[in-house]
Amino acid sequence: MNRRLLLLAGAALLISGCATTPPEPYDFSAFQSAAPRSILVVPAVNESLDVDAPNYVLSTLPRPLAEKGYYVFPVHTTKFILEQEGFYEGEQVHSQPPELLAQLFDADAVLYVTINRWDAQYAVLSTTVTVHFTYRMVARDGTEIWQAEQAMVYQPQNSSSGSPLADLIAAAVSAAVTRAAPNYMPLTRQANEQVLNLGPRAIPSGPYRKEPAKR
């Protein structure tokens, strides 16, 4: 009997030792201390091979930030003004002191985004589309107040028609179409939504957040 109890106790210890530890809650104290009301979104650093990726990413960021309750400086106007200052590439902008950028636009915080991946991997019968971004927000005094990372992957799921040959042809055609014109925008919007509004590191609501009307 004692031996059986010892075995059960050992099994319980083994199971508890294998349990995953939940991630610690993100520390938003620096963000709350800065209490930004306006956010300047600057051009992204592009680590991918697609030269158009930064413009696509830039166009998707204002909406989730505005929905969260912040004033967002118009991104295309921001890009134009920065170019007039001689900053044409994301790398140039990111290398400038955040205090300088914030002062130029009178912004409370600056959001930096790096495109780590923006590609489509082709494998004859399937094409996997991947986006991977790093986000970083800095207050006007140069203090980092928030950072996050998000990757999203899409691989089309082909339904079965009952004919193996027809399914094979359909899969090959679908993969070729996705490879020729991969649609990165839904994944990019999902990544932004997950990071800014839904995930464990979603930024706190801003002063202009519109709460749903009560019924």
C-alpha cells in the first residue's frame, strides 16, 4: 500500500514538473507614466526583399491605434515631412533621436516597426505566406515605454472534390496563384490587431477611446 502511494506521489510530482509556466504579465508602468495622447508612426525598417512592404505596413497602423483611443499623425503626411528633412529610408528615421522626431511633430510618443519577414514560400502544391514584425514605442523624452513582436502565417486549405487528380491540379493552381500575388494585407492587419488591441501586450486604452453605447 505504501509503495503504491509513493508511486502515485512520484507521478503527481512528474506531471507538475512538466506543467508550463504561464508568462508573466507585461509591465505597463512606463507606458502609464508617459500617458501618451498622440502617437507618431514613422516609416518601417524593411528587412525583407519586397521594396513595397514598408508602405503597405505603414498604411495599416493608424486604424488600430485610433480605435484604441489615440490621435495618430497622418502617416503619409509624416513620411512627406520626414523626406523634406532628408530622411528617405526607415533606417535613417529609426537612427534619429526619438526626442527630435517627437519635437518635430509635437508628438507624445513615436512608434517604430521593423519588418522581419514578408515572404511567400512556394512548395509546388502549397504556398505559405508569412509576416513577422517587431514593434517599439518610445516616449518624447526617449524612454522606451512598450515593445512587442508578432508573426502571422497563412497557408491555403484546399477542399476535397472527391477526385485525387482534380484536387492535385486545384492545389497546384492555388499555390501558383498565391505565389504570383501573395496577399499580405490581411495578415498584416491581423498582426497589428493582435499586438495593439487583443494580445497580452495590447497597449492600454487611450484618452479618445470610444466605449460601446450602453443599451
